[in-house]
Amino acid sequence: MVTVLFLAFFSFTACHKTPINPGTKPTVKTGTPSQVTKNSAVVSGEVTNDGGHAVTEKGFFFSSNNSPTDQSNKIIGGQGTGAFTCNLYSLKENTPYYYMAYATNSLGTVYGDVKSFTTKDRDAV
């Protein structure tokens, strides 16, 4: 009888499993622009956490309107975590542009804050 109780107790305690952490979407920050000219700029961002899954793509959406989510204005900046920059070319002079960083892992895509800059006037030195 004691053996049966021991085996029953052992069976229940041996089957206890630790829950699996499914992870989260990554965390991304949009950085400040630099090297702004009349037709180009460098934008920066940082993936600060991969959420427990590999970041398969990171980059920026940009637009001359205040909603930079148009897929045609997307520039890929790489994979993985850490800081990254991208060069934006062929911009219109003296025009405000809006941009935001994004990062994607197997659980989805997240976006950083929307930031902006204005390209320089053609006569600016």
C-alpha cells in the first residue's frame, strides 16, 4: 500500500512542467536625424529588446505626411538588436519629412515614435 501511494505521489510531482515563456514583440526606439541636406538625411533607431525571439527585420518608414506607414517608403536597416542608421536619398528640398523606426520578430512588428526633420532649402549653404 505504501508503495502504491509513493508511486502515485511521484507520478503527480514528476509530471509538473514549468510554463514556457512565449516571449513578446521586440522593443524599438526612433532616434534623431542627422546630416540633413536639401535632398538626403540619416535617421537612427535602436532595437533595445528582441522579446525572446530573433529580430528578423528592422528599419524605417518615412513620408512627407504625418503618417509614415506607407510600405513604398520603407527602408530596411538590417536584423537583430542594437543601434542602426539608414540614409534617406532623393528627398525633396525644403520639405518636412516624418519617420519612425520599426522592428519585427516572429510575434509581430512594433513601431517607434514618429519624428520629423525638414530638408534644407536649395540655397542653404
